[in-house]
Amino acid sequence: MSHVMILAGGLSHERDVSLRSGRRVADALTRSGSEVHVRDVDQTLVGAIKNSRPEVVWPVLHGATGEDGALRDVLESLGIGYVGSRPASCRLTWDKPVAKALVGAAGLSTPAGVALSHATFRELGAPALLESVVDSLGLPLAVKPARGGSALGLSIVRSAADLPSAMVVAYAYDDIVLIEQLIVGIEVAISIVEDGHGRPQSLPAVEIVPDGGVYSYEARYTAGATEFFTPARLSSSAAASAAAASLTAYHTLGHRHLSRVDLIIDADERPWFLEANVSPGMTETSLLPMAVDAAGLDTAGVYAGIVERALTTP
């Protein structure tokens, strides 16, 4: 029996999602026979870890608290094993423009884009700056915070007149905003888990079809707001290309144990990297659990295997 501490909650905009994810992971691990405790992230956490000395900590945290690497630095300083990627990998993945640059250099296609800090946006003059962005990238555009998750702050811009307000929305979540060409195609998420030998395996792609056309925060976490197809409605060649692209991103960004890679498959069956996530959602509408089910795997067994990897990974 493993003693696992699950960290859920925190103070990010995604607190509620994290709490829901944590409860579902805890339920699955309890069914597998583990001793599980769920804790929030607060000023008493370090003391609690020192006192209880769990064998493994599983940070089921979204937003900066769980994804920017800082908490994992703390866990390493305490000598506690944990589920998920190392701190450096988290930092690279958390910063979307950096992740795009790395996977692009590894040969994956990524949408053309521009990252603008709030200071640059203000000091260079927003009207002229945004006009030049539209001239360069064209329309439509996807506008989102450079660091963040669950599509918070995401806007799809189809008219130049709507770009300034989209920037304001995104700046509410981060001081750097990423503006990208909108790639039209089939949106898929590919979850990756390591097998018992540490080999990453891509699970069946989940196709995402939101009712409103945009996979927003509400579309992600409102039951019935999005239609999912598992496996995705892709040809065998497109599915293979998408799986290969997801594994390239996994290795390039240095992920460990589990992650999720988001892609768009265009009309030519070419996969485009959008972003990756080192702490995927685990709620009842989240994509990794759907992929586990589509693969015909037992959720409790998969999660127990992830914990076992964390126990044995140096």
C-alpha cells in the first residue's frame, strides 16, 4: 500500500477544476489500494509534508501553482518523490512561446505568432502595434495569455476591431499575451502516460467539438457543452502523425510520467502543436480520463501505475 498525498486547490483561477481533479484521482487511487490524503496548498503544507512523510506527492494543481515548477522545486528540496515532470520541464512548458519555439526547432509545425508584453503593448502604442500584427499574421487570430491553462483569457478574433478588447481580456491573466494565426482543422488532445518500463505511450486522440466553436473554459468544464469523440475521427495516417507529434513534444519538453499535448490536424492531415500540459485535468469532463477509457484501460490501474513510476524514478 502506497501513502500518497494529493495536492489540489491552490489560489489560481483554476482552483475549482483542481479540487474536482484531486477528488477523482483520490477515488481512483483508493480503489487501487493506496492510502490517500488530499490536501490544499497553503502555509501549513511544508510542515504537513515533513510530519507525514508521504511516499509520493501527486500535484493535481492547475495554473502557476502546479505547473510553473516552483512547487516541484520545493518537493525536491524536501526529498519527497512526486508525480509529474521535473521543475525545468515545467517552466519550459508553462511558457507557451518558449514551448512553441522548442517544439518548432524539433521539427513540429506551430502557428505563426507574436508574444507581446503589457509594457510593449503600452509603450509602442496599441493601435499601430496591433495593425502591424494583423498585417503580418492576417485573420482570424487566437489570442491567449502566454502562461495559463483551461483556456482562461482565450479569444478568437475574426475582425481587427475586436483585437484590442481580446488583448485586454488576455492581459487580465498574464502580462504577456500570445497572438497566433488560427489554424482551421480538427482539434485533438493526446494524453501520454509512461508504462512500467518508463516508456511514454500515447493514448487514443480525443477529438474536441465545442458547441460554440471555441473550446473555452465553460466548454471544458460544463457537462454537455462540448462533444467528444474517442478515438478522434481521423484517418489511420493522421492518427499516427498526431501520436508521433505528441511524443516528439513530450521528449522535447522533457516531460515525465504523464502529460497532454494539444494539436490541430489541418485538411492536409498535418498536425500543428498548440500547447502542452504537465498537469492535465482529471475531472469528469477532462481529456486524459477519456483517453484512458478509450484505450480500454482501468483508470485506477493506470493511476496506480503512475504512482509506482514516481516511486521508482530517481
